Amino acid sequence: MEPQKSFYVTDWLDKRAKLTPERIGLHDTVSGRDITFAAWNAQANRTANFLRHLGVQKGDCVSAYAGNIVEYLDILFACGKIGAILHNLNWRLTVFELKNIIADATPKALIYSSDWRERVNELRSSLPAGCHVIGLNELARPDDQKFAERENYAATLADRPDLQMDDPWGIYYTGGTTGLPKGAILTHGNMTWNSINTVMSWGITADDAAPLQLPLFHIGGSNIFMFPLVHVGGKTILCKTFEVNQTFDLIESGGVTHFVGVPTMFVMMQQHPRWQTTNFSHMKLVISGGAPCPLPVMQKFWDKGIDFKMGYGLTEAAGNNFWLPPKEVRRKIGSVGFPIFHIDMKVVREDGGTCSPHEEGELLICGPHVTPGYWNRPEETAQTIKDGWLHTGDMAKQDDEGYFYIIGRSKDMFISGGENVYPAEVESVMYAHPAVAEAALIGVPHEKWGEAGKAFVVVENGQTLTEAGLLEFMRPRVAKYKLPHAVVFVEQLPKTAIGKIDKKILRSL
């Protein structure tokens, strides 16, 4: 008897184009185009046939080095159709880092937009022999192949390869313990189950629409809303990046039902004059991810009657993991809720024992959305995934009713005088000061206490604030050992590509 094959892998856009061909699946804010699922599928098919013509086969990597453009999404789905692996290049990385990442994947093709033409020129000597270099637009180097050549190929696709759920679909890079990024493999099964979990638990429907503002090299770009919306026939609004005025325009138009951001995005919105007048009442979901959201930021949404909540995701777990019922948002302040449908979680001590209620420990995740491991990193895979459980490196706890709370990254935690300090908690207190626009806390060496907090603060325009004034405000609100021993006022805080405060840079200052 032949071994039973794993679950059937569908062609996402082809299936959606057959079921709802005329529905708008994608709106491109740059060109103003509405793209039906039928048209989107045809674009992806032409792209798949073009890649096949170049010799790209199942299991080959295709590197994408571009911003948020329609063609990037076409490449993503084209790779899914033919079994190629989308190799996402983070444009925030240095050429040195990218050289190592390209050497890691040995791509069959590198597709780039002209924004990074000069960097691609520096990378050419690192490309494997036979790698096709393809320019996405007219400003690419003249002697490179043109992505527009895909228009010469058929809008239908024949002879799809035999794909299994455990076949890789994408490689998404995250921080590595060696200092170089490591690539989390996400399979067809990972992407599918993340979408199933989200649709079933978050209640996404065909009538929903969400802007896609997070960069597409980041798992949040594709997986938080885009894939689930394709699954149900909803609409993705593709944005070049997060821009505050455009975001308010999209919300005020009434077409956006779901919105995800990182805390700094919400801070920017709340500092903008349009915050006071914008009507959010038609929004079904506003959710924060990427980092713990300060309570004052959440409170401003609640004051508007919005059930704003925190989510939690990480690259290795394909994006979405929790859901907090709307009626519990204000009762369970700071909670991310319960694991969504096909996911299991536990919080454990260092010895592996399960924590009691209110006891802090490491969050472990198990489910079909969890990565099988890191690309070419067997040792790091073994350190991260043990007995089927993903060790997140994030500290969490549960209350008496089983609700989960994310405390912060274990690597961000520092120990001052023998006491654990979680920066997210202290930052939330700093944000409560009316003169604080942004704040971040890191641990630095201290002669007496081993480590102590160092705060970086951006002051609101038109406000004044001193170190003494901030500490005076904080003393009644946070334990003494958690108070920063130094406060540095800066004009702005360094950010990652998705708008999270970049503490790695802060530690180097």
C-alpha cells in the first residue's frame, strides 16, 4: 500500500477566482486600480509561467527585493502555484547581511524594484551561477531581464506540481543568535492553518476589507489579514507603507473594517489632528501587534468606544495566535485572550514544569501553523522546537480564568538588584505622562544593581519635560527598582521596518 499523502494543497487564487471571479480582491492605492480575483489570478498565472520558463522548479528559491507593490503579491502566489519558495529580502538589512542571506538560499531568480538598484549591483557578485536578475520596473538596469516579460505568457496554468502541506512556500527572516538573521520556513500547511485559525476565530467574512501596510517581507504583511481575506473573498487594500493621512482617509471612507498596527503607528495616529474627528464606529476590529501596547494608547481607543485589543504573533508561528472576546477587552486589560482554534499554548518554568496562575514563564506554542524550522539551521531549530513545542522566548502568564498575558521578550528583560524588570510595563507608565510622545527602556550595566533601566524619551511638540519631572510622575505608579536610573531625551526613536522601536540600535548608543 502506498503511503497516504498529506492534505491537498489548493491553488488559492485559482480557487477564489472560480468561486467569486468578479469580486474585488485587491485595491492598489498607488495606481487606484481595483483588481478582481479573476484578474489577480491571471496575473499570478502569467508570473508562474514566466518563472517556469526561466527554469524555476519546485523547491527553488525566488528572492524578492521590493516594497509593497502588486507584483510582490503576484510573485508570492505564483511561487505557491508552482512549488517555488518565496525568499523574502528585508530592505532594511545591510548589503553584508543580504549577501549572507542570498548565499543561504542560492536563489534561482532575484526580482527587484528600482528603489534598491544600487544595492542589487553590490549583491551581483554574491549571486549563485545561473541566477536570473529581473527588474520590476523601467528604472532597473537595462541589461537585466524585465518582469514585464510575463505578459508574453499564458494567463492559465497547466501541470501544477504535486504539492504537499509540508512543502515550503516562503522563507521569512528573523533575528539570529549568531548575529545574522535566520530564515523561518513557512509551509503551505503553515499558511493555510494560520488563515483557517484566523477566519474561524476572528470572524473574517467576504464583506471585510483591511489595508496592507506592513512590509511584505514581514509575516504580518501577508498573514494577519491578506491571506484570510483571500480565503473568504474579502478585499485587501495595498498601501506602499503606513502613512497617517492615508490611513485616516481609508478609515473615513467606511470601506475598511479591520486594521492592524504596531504601537508606534497608533501613537502617530493619536498625535495627529484628525484623531479627534475621525469616526471609527464602522470598524469591526482594531488590533495592535509587534510589541506590548502601552495602556494609555489603548485607553484613547476605548474612550472612542472601540474594542481595541492586543494581538500576539511571531514569524515562527505564521502570524496570528490569540483572540480576546470584545466583551472582555476592558475587563481583562492587557490580556491577549485565548489561543485561537487549532492552537495549543502553555507557560512553563525553566525546568519545563507548567506555571501556576499568575506565575511568569516562557510561552510555548503548538499547532499546524508552527514552522518546521529554520532554513539550513538545524542547531537553532533544535533549540527552538522541542517535542513539537515552539519555544517563543517570550514571557507570559495566565490568570485564574485562563486568560493569557504577554509580559515581554525574555531578551528584553533585565535583572536589577535581583528583581526582574520587564520594559513594556515601565514604558506603559512613561506613556501615561501627557508630555511623553514616545518612550523606550533598556537595561544597562550598573555597578551596584548589576543592571538598571535607561529610558529614551521623545517629548510631545510644545511640551517640556525634565528627567526629575518624569521620575516624580513615575514614582507612585511603579516599584522603585523599575524606575530608570537615567533618562535620555531624543528627537526620535529608531524604528524597524514595521515601525517597532529598534532596541538593538538603542543598546548601541
